[in-house]
Amino acid sequence: MNNRNDIIGPRIQRIEAISDGVFGVALTLLVLDIKVPVSEMIHTESDLMTAFSALLPKFLTYFLSFLTLGLAWSGQSTQFTHYIQHNDLKLNWITLFYLLFVTTVPFSTAFLSAHITFKFAIGLYWLNIFLLGLLRLINWNYAYHHHLLGIDEKGKNSLYKGMNQRIIIAQTLYAIAALLCFINPYLSIGTTIFIQLYFVLEVFAKKNKNALS
Amino acid sequence: MNNRNDIIGPRIQRIEAISDGVFGVALTLLVLDIKVPVSEMIHTESDLMTAFSALLPKFLTYFLSFLTLGLAWSGQSTQFTHYIQHNDLKLNWITLFYLLFVTTVPFSTAFLSAHITFKFAIGLYWLNIFLLGLLRLINWNYAYHHHLLGIDEKGKNSLYKGMNQRIIIAQTLYAIAALLCFINPYLSIGTTIFIQLYFVLEVFAKKNKNALS
Amino acid sequence: MNNRNDIIGPRIQRIEAISDGVFGVALTLLVLDIKVPVSEMIHTESDLMTAFSALLPKFLTYFLSFLTLGLAWSGQSTQFTHYIQHNDLKLNWITLFYLLFVTTVPFSTAFLSAHITFKFAIGLYWLNIFLLGLLRLINWNYAYHHHLLGIDEKGKNSLYKGMNQRIIIAQTLYAIAALLCFINPYLSIGTTIFIQLYFVLEVFAKKNKNALS
Amino acid sequence: MNNRNDIIGPRIQRIEAISDGVFGVALTLLVLDIKVPVSEMIHTESDLMTAFSALLPKFLTYFLSFLTLGLAWSGQSTQFTHYIQHNDLKLNWITLFYLLFVTTVPFSTAFLSAHITFKFAIGLYWLNIFLLGLLRLINWNYAYHHHLLGIDEKGKNSLYKGMNQRIIIAQTLYAIAALLCFINPYLSIGTTIFIQLYFVLEVFAKKNKNALS
């Protein structure tokens, strides 16, 4: 196996392609958790509206998870934007473990929506968000320290710190939101969605400055 | 977080790739709503045909949703054709919210096919079509006003208006079709399919003039 | 809407990308039809083997549909190989209708495997194969007559006829195989698989002559 | 059909794209096997934790299969990295049969997790791993002997042997791990995961030497 060193990993385009595949499926599978009410009890329009409104907590966790996956996809693909073209087996496996926690999101979402008042379900969901953030941090630091970023030295350093800061601040806020479940579960979930929406809306509040493009 | 401005968004190819992933899954998940009749009561060929013909309303909503998603995909990818290569976090999130309403199509389809005679189910389905149109309008106007379209000034202006007009006319027709549910639900669904087929067949009625390619 | 002519369709890469998305999901969804036997009656290794062997007809239709989709994907992507880069809304919709019948394959497979001894189920399955062939024929003829093939005039003509012949011969054979269901359903399915395997193995029997690459 | 030789196969990018599609779906479908416990018996946090811990064997097989598919994807895309751009119908079908055994992984995983103490279930799972390895070996040898690798002659030879050795060593280890089920099923599964993790961690233990990039 001393020829192993010659075996290079997949091109970064394929790492991106498998990511888009997994995210695409995970984003869409979320909706399978929302079961259409089929009941012999539904006779009138207002029966149907009542049955539909009973699904609203499911839509809440659906929206939560859509934001979770949207931020995860967005964060990962933003990082890859800075990468130079490269074949790398380590990056490959960091990404695959990242995708492992992407594929568990439909489960932890369904688990949360079925047991929304339980601290354990919120804790499990938070753990999933945390692991996604952790892997994104590892991905970024690996790329920085192994010179996989195609940015000039000065810009690289400030970008490196900016991205790290951003992930750590986000994760700190998510951890605080999760802890709010000891007061009230809906407060905890609501705060998490609020933080996620903040990160989304912040994008629209700023002028685009594409420093590198 | 003042380094944030350096953090550019995903390349437009990845925004297209995640879109194709989500659309691919959503288009195929639709079929999961059509359950194969498995019954001890099926003994003869004509029993099976009877059981199959009971599925025809499901096929109707299936075809409806296939057209809905087909037009949504087609409309979105036509818009992207005009975009210049660009990294943009705002475009990213406009697209993700667009995909949010793509992923709800399998649900609103199943909801409609289970309660096809209810105005509420038709209204919900219409809402989904409307939100897809709205986001497509936002996408297009954002791209126009932020100079993301790679077209010369004169052609751009007329194309811009043409695309807007087209979306608004289509949405007006869909709204009228939805309102027909107050007369008869099948009339409403039939009219929606008719409008969608019109937009498809119109493509084949014209000569190709690829003004920009 | 007189600006409509300026609205060009999606690039051919995106038409290919949505195709790969739909095929990828359809190929994998097939397996959801094979349910794992979970029973309190399974106590010994031989109980489990008996339960597994009861699944063998499911594996048969699974393999049949894998070949159906494999040939459909392979045939379509081979056609696209010859296409010149082009934006085309008609090609877009021909492809989407093709994909419509790709997404019905998991249904017609499950329908067949649940009612494998019924002529109606075999007829429905055959109809699906036929529609896939028909759309592939339309796709090819549209491309030829609208000068979308990037091949010199002489090679184009012989390639055009060769591809048409091939689809028509294949479809004739599938129709004969389907008709065999009037003798015996397993004979009909077996013959279909045999024909499909012939088209696969034929590929390996020949030397590669890449006339155009 | 003598024009057949002119019909070239899909470009290698599309073979990669359909692979990424199938892998993306298969990786994500695995999670559908882990059903959320929904029970009227769950009243307290500790009830929920108990119900969750009953799922741990499911998570074990989930992780096993994630590694199986991750290694399969990684191995295949590493091979394709060395391929020259080429249209090839044979490569197409080798890949499709490879994907056939990718799509069966969600089934053999669910089969194993439902019957984890049975030798037959472990044997079936091993067969799936074996077939993936076999097809990867065929893929590699086909590419080597038909001059599809874009590497200079000397490097090619040592790389060719290195890759073959690697697959054969891995498969030998998996076969031994499978045989351990005659002692204890968990020992067998644990050893398989251990071997897979070894191949993943080995990547991180080495310095990157990208001999060819």
C-alpha cells in the first residue's frame, strides 16, 4: 500500500455535487413529516381548517429545519467559494461527516415535532445544529492551515478570522436559545428561529461588497 | 464581524445545483402520494382496473403538480440563463425561499388530492402557486435592479418588462382559476391545468428566436 | 407579451442537471417498494431466509425497473452528447415530459410487483416503457430537424437514422414481450428483462469506436 | 443497426452527475429507517430518553451504512479523478451496475437493523459491500486496460497496482469481519465499522501528497 500516496481524492466539484445532492434530498424530505389529515370525520370546510391548523406546529419545525439546512448549505458553499481547485481526500471526509449531520436533520426535526414540549428533544435538535457548526469550523480551519484558500495573504487572514468569529458567535447564540427550554420549549424554538432569521435578514440589510470577485 | 463584507456568497452554479437537486426530488416525491391498491378483494382483471380507475383523481393532481413544478423550474432556470456569473448571498436566500415553496408542493398536492372537493384545499394549493410566482418576481427584479443581468441596456429593459408582465398575467389567470372553486372544484382545477398547458404549448407554437444566444 | 421572443430557455447543462436529479431519485426510490419483513414469527435463521425468499419477485421487478431507468438515462444522455450548446424552451419541455414518465416508473413498478400475474399490470408497465421510448424519439427528431446536433452533415444523417432505427426496433421487441402476457405473465416479464439485458450486453460485445470524440 | 458504432455514450461528467444524484439520495434515505417513537406511553423526559435509547441499534447500522456509502462514493470519485475526458457506453453501464448496489444499501441496512442478531442478515449486508468492491475493481481495471487514465506510463502502472491492492485488502478484511458473525453478530458489525473507520482515519494520518495534481 505504499502506492497509496499517489491516490488523490475527488475533485472539489464532486465534493460540491454530492453536497448539493444530499442537501437537495434532505430539504425536500422534511416535508414527509407533515402528514395530510385523512379522516372520515372531515365533512365541512371548517372541519378541514381545524385539521389543518392542528398541523401548524409541524410547519413551525419544518420552517425551523428549512432555515437550519439553508444556513448550513449557504455557509458551506460560501466557504467552498474561496477554495482553490484541489483534489483532497481529507476535505472529502470532513465534508462527508458534515453531510452525515445534514442527513440526520429530517430525523431530529421529526423527533422534535413529535415531542415539542420535551427538553430532551430540544437538546437533541440543538446537538445537531452544534455538530453542523463544529464541522463547518473544522472545514474552514483545515482549508486555511493547508493553504487551500485562493486568496492573497492579507485578505486571507482577516477573512479567516471573520468566518471563525461568525461561526462561534452563531453557535453561542444557538446554545443560549437551547438553554431557554428550561423556561419554556416554545420560547427556545422561537428564539432559535429568530436568530436564524437574523442571519438571513442581515444579508439583505447590507450592500453587496464582493471583495474577491 | 466587520470582516463580514469579505464573505462572499456561493457561486451561481451552486445555487443552480441545489435548485436542480430540490426540484429533482420534489418532482419524484409527488408519485409517492399515489398508493398502489393492495387488496384481498382484487381477484380478476376487471377488479384491478376498477381499483386503478379509483386512482385517476390522484393522477389528475399529480399531473397538475408536475406542470406546476415544471413551470416553476423552467421559469427559474430561464431567468438564471440571463444572469452574469456572480457570487451573491442575497440571491442565495431569495432562491432558498423559492425552494421552500417548491418543497411544500408535494404536501399541498397530497392535501388537495385527499380533499379535492374542498375550497380550502384549492385555496391552499393556489397559495403555493402564488408564492412561487411572487418569489420568481422578486428574484427577477432583484437581479435587474442590482445589475446582475448580462444583457445590453436596450435589450435588458424590454426583457425586464416582458418577464414581469408574463409572471403577472400568469398569476392573475391562476387567481381567477382558483376563484372558480366557488362554482365547482373540478372546474377550478381543470382551468388551472388548462392555463398551465397553454403556457407549455405556447412554447411549441412559436419559432425559436434566441435573441441573446 | 410581444417581448416573449427574447425570453430564451434554460441552458442545456441545466436540462441535463434536472434529468440527473430526477433519475437519481427515481432509481433510488425503487428500493422503497421492497419492505423489510418485520414479524414476530421470525425466530430462526431459516425463518428469515424464508421471509427473504418471499421478496424475490420484488427483486425481479426492481431489477426490471433498474434496467428500464438505466436504459432510459443512458439513451437520453447519449442523445444529449451530440447536442450543440443551446438554449431552448421546446427541448426543455420535451425533456420535462420525458421526466414525467421517469417519475411514474416507481409507481408502475410497485403496481406490477403487487399484481404480477395480471395482464393489466403488465400492460401498464409496458405503456410506461413505450412512452419513454416515444419521448426519446421526439427528442431526437426535434433536435435533428432544428439543427441542434453538432455533427457534420454526412455523419449526422447516418447517425440520425441509426438512432431512430434503434429506438423503433427496441420498442417493437418490448411490445412483443408485453403481448406474451397472454400466454404467461412471468414469460412476458422475463422476455422484457432479456431484451433489456441484450441491449446492455451488446455494449460490451463491441469495440469502442468513438466516431465523434 | 450498423450505424450503432457512431452512437457514443454519455460524457463522463454526466456519469459522475448521475452517481452523485444516486449517492445523495441513498445517503439521505438511510435516515427514513429510524422511526421517531410516537407513543401515548411517553409522559416524562426519562420516558423519552428510554424510547430514544431503544433506537441506538438503528443509529449503529445507520452509521455503518453511512461509512459504507461514504467509502463507496469516495473510492469511485477518486477513480474518476484520474480518468481522461471520454465518452464511453461501457463505463456507463459499469457505473450503473455499481449504482444498482448503491441503491440496495438502504434495504440491506434496514434488513440488518431489523434482524441484527441473524447471520443471514449480516451475510446479506456483507454481500452488498462485496459487490460494491467488485464493481469498483471492474471499473478500475476496465479504465486501465482501455487506456482511459490520463496518467503517464510509469505512474500509471504503480497507481494501477496500488488501487487494486487497496480494494482487495479491504475486501479481505470485510470478509473476515463478516465471518465473525459465527462468534457474535455485534462483534462482526463492530469489526466492520472499525475497518471502515481505519480507512477514513488513515486519510488524516498522512501528509497530503498529490502526486498528480
